Amino acid sequence: MKTVGIIAEYNPFHNGHQYQLTQAKELAGADYAVVVLSGDFTQRGTPALVSKYARCEMALLGGADLVLELPVCFSLGSAEYFARGAVTLLDSLGVNALCFGSECEDLSSLRLAADILYKEPEDYKRLLLQHQKDGMSFPAARSLALSEYMQNTPEKKLSTAGVSIEELLQSPNNILGIEYIKALLMRNSTMEIYTLLRQGAGYLDTFLPDGSFCSALAARRAIEQGAPLSSLASFLPEDTLHILKRELQMGFPVTTDDFSSMLFYRLLSLQPQGYTAFADVSESLSDKISNSLEQYISFSQFCEKILKSKDLTYTRISRALFHILLGITEEFLQTAASLDTACYARILGFRTASAGLLSTLSANHTPLLSKMADAEKLLDSFGSKMLAQDVFASHLYEGIAAPKTGRTSEHEYRRQIIRLP
């Protein structure tokens, strides 16, 4: 039996995701597809459009066999931590292959960039440090340093003509792909790697194009702006449309600014001691937050108009603020990222026809968590803390959505795993 892993957010699940699931199994010759899915908060520092359970259901109906939740400390992390957490989870379970989308589909070039970032040669580190001293954000500094290093090192030239260094390092899916490969190198993993060329619209495109492939960002924008779901019928599977219709009646979508009041309370209450204990919060950012609270109007306004600068991107700031809100410290994230194996694999849903997959994965040492009540006996102390973070994040998220329609919040310990035929 062979398995292929996919790391995703499905925010929301669209035709391109369905295409990837189908092609991943074919490329890897896999019997089953295992998806590691972000929970209720995503890598770009935003809440997910709809709940993780709804997106899990979309994935299962779209071809996934098993959906596991990526712990929130990783799902809200930078590309490096996002990739490390998800790859560690798949590798710990013995998944045979990893398939991801990219803008270039040139695996050899992605491997080359990943190898440099993994080994960090001195000339590259010198360039990176210099560009950071010049005031560039870390992503921009790293991209330029890597570009200059590869240009100046003949043996590190890209193997495929027509793929420029700039194109390779400025495309979001390429960046994530490089981080996935780097994480596999760090683990000395034997997982096979496959990449698929992204179809249709670009990752950051905000418009709905002609054809049947749009970006998840464009779909989110349309939904958040109140566009009828019928306008997305060409881009989303029919099952996704049905699930979205149901979720919209339950108080979704959830947006960043839904958390404005509680973030202000959290920042105000922590102001005396500062915020440097939390992940992604430097001393300078902490001081800027503290000194700017009187200008706070909303979550997005505080990020965009007050805190954003040349060396701090909106995404970095938003992630930092959600880390503060959710209590995710730098120390905890570093410890989680340093672990050799995943603390647990929490199952969100699976196909009953793929039950044999569960018995195979459970033969590994990583606990497969199907019932929350079993956590106490299955997890060590650090794993219990990680799971508590996930539960808190989900309760906070659900507590935003439920009051919009007057329904009561659903408790994580009473949620049922999604089972489809």
C-alpha cells in the first residue's frame, strides 16, 4: 500500500485542489491521499473562511482519504515552520510521498534552492545579513541573498533554462515547496517528492478569471464581499458550493476584523510587560505595538496603517498579533519545531472505504487521535499543551461565528470525526 501526502489549507477547496488530489495519486502511484489541513487559522496570519470541519468535508468529497489537522502553532507559522510541522507529521506516520503545487514545476531547481537554504553556506549568510541590515524584510532579504549567491556560484546555477531565480523565489507555492524539501532534508527523510504545475490563476490573483481555475484568494474575496455563490459555480466543485451555503447560514465567513475587540483587550492587558515572549514579535515590534495602541481602530487597520513598514510585511504582523491573541510563545514554537516526531495526528475525517489506511498508519509511533477523550492517556505533557492550544484556538474561532446567527458554540470535545463512504 502506498500513500501520498498533501499539505493544504483549502480556504476554500476549489477545482485546482481537486485536480491536485487526482494527479497526486496518479503521479505517486498511490492508493491513498493523506491531507494535512490547517485548522481554523492559516499561514498568512488570518482566520480560515469557514471551519476546519467544513473544509475537511470538502477535501474528502474531493478525493482525500484521510484529513489530519495541522496544529495551530504551525498553521499560523512562517513558511518554514508551517512546512516543518506538516512534513514532520506526514513523515512520522510513514507516508511514502509528498506532492505539492508550484509555479515552475521544475523539481531540480526547487531542490537546489532548498539545499542552499538547508546548508546555509557562509557567502549566502553574509548576503542575507547585509540585506537585513539594509532594512529589507526577511522574505525579501532571503530571496535576494539566495538569488545573488546562485548567480555568483557556477555550480549552483539553475538546471532549467527559462526559469529565472526571481521567478523561482517570488512565487508563493515555489517558496512553500522549497520549505517542504528543506524540511525533508533536515529529517533525512526518504519520502518521494512530486510537484505539479499550478493551473489557471496565480496564487495572489484577486479576480475571477475565465475558465475553471481561480485562486482561493479570489474565491474568499468574492464570498467576503457578499457575491452570490452562483458566481463561483465555475470554479468550485458542486459539493463545495453546498457546504459553503450551509456554513454561511451558520455565521461564517469569519474575518480578521471579527477579532478586533478581543485583540485590543489582549494587547491592552499585556501592555505593561510587552509582547516579546510571543512568536514573531521582535523587541522593536513590541515597542511599536505598545506605543501605538491609542491609534487602534481595528485588527486590519492596526496592521496596515500603523504597524506595517519596509521591513515588516502585513502577513508577518498579522501572524504576530494572532500569536499574541492565542498565547503562542516563541519558546513553545521553537520547542515544537525541534521535535523529531509529531506529538500526535488528530483525525478530522476519513473515508470508511479507506479504513485499512488507519490501521497501517497507527502502526507507527505517532498517536492517531480519533477521540479527544483519549488524549490524556495517549499524549505526553508537551503534546497535551499543543492540543490545548488547538482547542483554545477552535473555541475562540467558533465563539466568533456562532453569535452571528444566535446559535450556541460547539465544544471541541463533542465534535465528531467526519466519516464518508
